[in-house]
Amino acid sequence: MATPNVLILMTDQQSAEAMSFVLGREHLHTPNMDALAASGVVFDRAYTPNPLCAPARASLFTGRYPHEIGLQTNSVPQEPNRFRCLGTYFRDAGFDTAYFGKWHLQFPYADTSLHGFQAVSDTLPANGIDLITPQLAASFIRAKRETPFFLVASFNNPHNICEWARGDRELPDGDVGTPPPLHQCPPLRSNLAETQSEATAVSLAKQAYQANPMFPVGDYGEAQWRELVWAYYRMIELVDQRIGEVLTALHDSGEYDNTIILLLSDHGECRGAHGWNQKTVFYEESTRVPYILNAPGLSPGRSNALVNFGVDTLPTLGELTGVELPQGLPGMSLVNAAHGTATETAEYLVCENKAVQGADIFDQPFAPDGRMVRTARYKYCLYSVGPRYESLFDLEQDPGEMQNLAEDGDYGGVLAEHRKHLSHFAQRYGDDTAEQMLASCGDRS
């Protein structure tokens, strides 16, 4: 059997539920994403390693956690090339490699020898890239070659919702038109209200963010939120069309059935959850993302395995292609979970963040660190700023994350268990920040 090609289709700022096979077609229609879901395996509990562009992408393209890379914000890390880029593994294994579209990686764009992508597109400004990415991807797919290919098609939408929220209607990646009458817009989110007993860092971060003109949603009412969600869905439909163009080229090339196709997004979008837009926070809308895997010999299905796409993608692709990877990578291959034959899956996953995008409205610098632990039922979050340092949500009973249970004595055992998970993670992967936050948990009552 021929070595399969690999096609990664990556959107930006798309939440896991924001596809029509999940939501239905009343307000959103994504036929190409739906088709991938129908023919592949949908991982319903896939999470970003960090709900912000650069650290999430750095994790995906190195297979390492953001704290290992030294990247928790959109800045370049101190050691940008400490870990190999995913592209180099496949280039060195004989794949014809290419990356088209939004970059936002820590690797120097022009140094193809370093990041491993032999063909790249000059789209660093990230304006209008979605209009040309399908053309570049299609030309690459249709090229005659004797070796398998590894292609990343990285799209900017629905990230244009950031411009929309700021009042800019000149969107670089496609016009979405004018919102219809309010009764035709999607309804308000059911978790629009603030969380009861929310962690202090999250409450303060919201104040700081909404004082920043980059995030002017503090005075949003029903109409503005519903129109924002309407526009967000239009942007997802635009990127779904672009994805369809790439998939059409793949079908036309005759290589569709011999190609591993992975659809994912770097992080989500709150779009009104608890009064937030954008990302960065640990709410489900911000951290849980699409992750759909199609591969030769893989039967369609759905999986509840916990997935941190930053560390789990590289070992998964390595197993599917036979590409040799170094020992000691932190992630877990999802191949057995995709086949429904896994005897062992992750007991928990960890997501990281650092809220630095707010305005300077406090007496001292405000950039709290955070760690999130997701288990099968619960979500635990720990922050470096208090006095309420922790949150705990029962996602089975409270999927909207409306009630923080961290101070509820009935959940003391659950809280202690999740602290232990984070402590184990911090010790195993050298997360000094998490260890420092955990060290003072006993004093934070």
C-alpha cells in the first residue's frame, strides 16, 4: 500500500460546535465540514493547548506544550527553534511538503530549511489569504510527483470576527453582508450571564479586556450579540467554501482515497459566553475545537477521547504514515481511539494561558497565568491571581459553566483529585509556573 499523503485543513478561531452537523442548518450551513465528519472520526473532546493563536500553533507544529516552548502569548519565544518543526520530520521522510495560508508560527518564515516546508506562500500580513490559499493548495495537489505530499492549508476565517466586533466591516477574507432583521439572527447564548463565584483572575481579565478598544463589547446588548454570532457563522461558511475548493482539487487529482485529512482550528471564540468575545479564557467556547480525522482504512465514527491537539497530532500522524519520530514526545497517538479499539486513553488533559491582552487599568501589571485540567466530567482551573484562585465545573450537569464549585465542600474530593492531576503534569513536564501556583493552594482558602 502506498504511503498516504497528509492534508491539514486549519481554520482560526472556530469553536467545536460551530458546524452545521452539530448545530443544525437553521443558522449555519457547512457542507464540506459536514462531509468530512460523515466520512471520518469526530473527536468531540478535542481542546487547544492554549486558546491563543501563536502558542496553540507552536504546540501543534512541535508536539510540545506551550510552557516547554516558552510561548504563552503571541510574542516570539526566547528560543524559537528549540524544538523541531513538524514539517522537518515529513520532509526528511521523503514527503513533498508545503504550507499555504496564515503562518503565525515561531519559526522564521523564510528559512524553509528550518521549518521543513519546501513550498510556502508569502502571506505574513494575513490579509485576504483565504482568497488565494485554495488556489495555491490546488496547484500543489495537482502537481506530478513520485513521492507523497504533506500539505497545510491554513485559513484565517472565522478570525475576521475580531474586526467585526471592533466595528470594521471591511473584512479582509470576504464580505459577509448586512445582518438580517433580529428575529432571523441566531438566538442569544444561554450562558451569556457571568459565572457564579467566578475565579478572580477571569473577572479582572474581563474588565481589563473590555477596557481595551480592541475588545469593545462591554456595552453589547441583545442585538449586538446576536448580530455578532450571525456574522461569525457567515465567516465559517466562507471558510467552508474555501475548504471545499481544496477538497475538490484533491478529488480531481485521484489522491483523495490515499490522503489523511485532518480538520482542526487553533482555538475557539466565546461569541457572548459569559459576556466575552474573542478567546484566551478557558470556557468551552474558547478551548474546545473541531478535530476531524479522515484516513485510509478508518471507519466513520465519533470519539469521546480527550485530545490535546498540540501534543497528540504529531504522534497520530507519525503512526498513520510510518514516519519515525523521536522518543519522549509528550502526546499520545489517537489511532486506536479513532478505530474504537483503544484500551488506554488520556485520563486528563491540560491547557495553558496567560491573559495579557487587556488594558492597563489596575495599579500593578496584570497578566495572570492559568492552567486548566479537563477530565471526563469536570474542568478545573487554577490561576496566579486571587483571592479566588480556582474554578471547578461539572460539565455533565453544567455544560454552560455557570456555577463555580471550587468552594463547595461537597466537591472537595474532586477538587483535590484535579489538583493532583495538575501536580503530576507539572512535575512530569517541568511546568514550574503550575507548580508555583499549586504550592500555595493550601493558603488560598
